[in-house]
Amino acid sequence: AKAAGRNNMRFFDPAMQASIVARAALEQALREALESRQFKVFYQPQVDAGGRIHGAEALLRWEHGKHGMVAPASFIPLAEETGLILPIGLYVLESTCQQLVKWSGQPGMEHLTIAVNVSIRQFRQEDFARQVLAVLAETGANPARLKLELTESILALDLQDIKAKMTSLKSRGVRFSLDDFGTGYSSLAYLKQLPLDQLKIDQGFVSDILVDANDEAIAKMIIALAASMGLEVIAEGVETVMQEQKLLHLGCRNYQGYLYGKPLPVDQFEALIRRR
Ligand code: C2E
Ligand code: CA
Ligand code: CA
Ligand code: CA
């Protein structure tokens, strides 16, 4: 498994995912992975138009003894279904906050803002905001260095409830980004009521931005929308300089993608920052 290299993640056989026995086995394996600390948090750089790394997205990795590095797409859906995403999500948050505390004392690292993915199932919990505040308090992490990534799926929830949770976290300095923007069913009327800080252009629109006029039009629309709502905008999945130049031309000045770095384990992420 190791021979494939550390950036090559593996997927479980999709046919296996359909089988009840295999699903039960995967669920059991996820529980064991939590207990035996097989989950790792990787960090993917986010840069501004000057190329400066100002943040990162925390991305979950499962370092499986036999299967190597397992991609989240192979297990997040089942973790969501079974509710295991709750302890797993808490682990990612704790791990990231602990890392933020370590970085807070390191020159070149203390300015970083780290984005953590929050699944709708986590966000839906009544005490979600309290949980996040508890992790911040226990670790001593600065809330202003934490960004939470939500998806448009949360808009299925009660608007007052969403706003209350977001507002209580925002009052402490936590920021919010809307991930995969444009792929869901956002009602713009709803959207403007949310106390968001950032829209994240889905990589589906970025990958063909140079060749597909529709994707370019959508990216342009999202960038204009963000500007008119006073929100920051970031593009994900940027792989080429040409894509970056196109996005810059359209007014997007924050980027994330393989062009700047893949999701990396802590030591390699720190080394990347030191090299710059
Ligand atoms: P996402 O939140 O949309 O994360 C971005 C995904 O795009 C990541 O995949 C990242 O590795 C990949 N990516 C980044 N730059 C590029 C690029 O230039 N080209 C291409 N082709 N891909 C790029 P990853 O790490 O496999 O994660 C997949 C999804 O799993 C995430 O999509 C997110 O929905 C979910 N996920 C990952 N970590 C967590 C977590 O801690 N909690 C939750 N709830 N979900 C997570
Ligand atoms: Ca994300
Ligand atoms: Ca995304
Ligand atoms: Ca995505």
C-alpha cells in the first residue's frame, strides 16, 4: 500500500459499499479508527493574489493499516449515515484547535486561519455552538483563527435556528464560509440572511473555467454576488496559473488548489510555509 506514495489515496471498492456486510465492517472499522487514532488531519494551503499563504483547509485522512491512506469520499457518507461523523467531526475540530495553539507561538504560522468542514448532521445538533465554544475554551485556541465551512444543505434547516447558532459563534470571532457554492439549492433570499464571511466557488466551476463559458459565467456571477454582499470569495481546485489568472481577472483574490499545495501532514505543511 505504501508503495503507491503518500498522496495517492485509496477508495474502497464501490461494489463493497453496497453490501450490508461490508457496510457493517466499514462501520466497525471506523469505530476502531477513532479509538486507535488512525484519523489524521491534513492541511491544504489557501493563498492570496500575492501568493502569500494566509490559511488552510483541514481535511480528514484515514491512515488504514491495510488499505493505506483512505480518501474521505470512501467513508464520510457512511459516517454521516451512522452518526459517527459526530465524534469524527469533533476530533477534527479538537485536533485543528490544538494545532492552532501550537502555531500561535510560531513565527510565520500565527497569522493562519484554518477552515474546518462541518457536516449538516453536526450543525443540526442543538448544542453545536456550545460544543465548538467548549473546544475553543478547552484548547485555548483563538476563535478568530477558526473558520467553519458549511454547505448549502444547511438551508434545509430552520433559518432562525441557523442564524442563532452562527451568530453566537460569530460574536466570539469564529468565521463562516459557504462551501461548494453553486452546486446546491441556495435561495438567494435565504442566503443574504445568513451571517456569512466567505463564499467558496466549487472546484466543478474552476476546473473548466478556461474552456466552458457557462462555468466562467457562474464563477463571475458568484464573485459579483460575494462582492455585492460584502463577502470574501475563494476558489477551490485551482490547478493551473491560467485558471488563477482568469479568476483574478474576474475579481477573485483567494485560491486553494494543487497549484499551491495538496493537503499535507502538519510537518510538510510547516515546511512549505518556511520555504516561502
Ligand atoms: P471539500 O470540502 O470540497 O474539500 C475539497 C476537496 O478537493 C478535498 O478532497 C481536496 O483534497 C480536493 N482538492 C483540493 N485542491 C484540489 C485540486 O486542485 N484539484 C482536485 N482535483 N482536487 C482538489 P478530499 O480531501 O478528498 O475531501 C473530500 C470531501 O470530503 C471534502 O470536500 C469534504 O466534503 C469531505 N471532508 C473532508 N474532510 C472532512 C471533515 O473533516 N469533515 C467533514 N464533515 N467532511 C470532510
Ligand atoms: Ca470544504
Ligand atoms: Ca468544497
Ligand atoms: Ca466538494
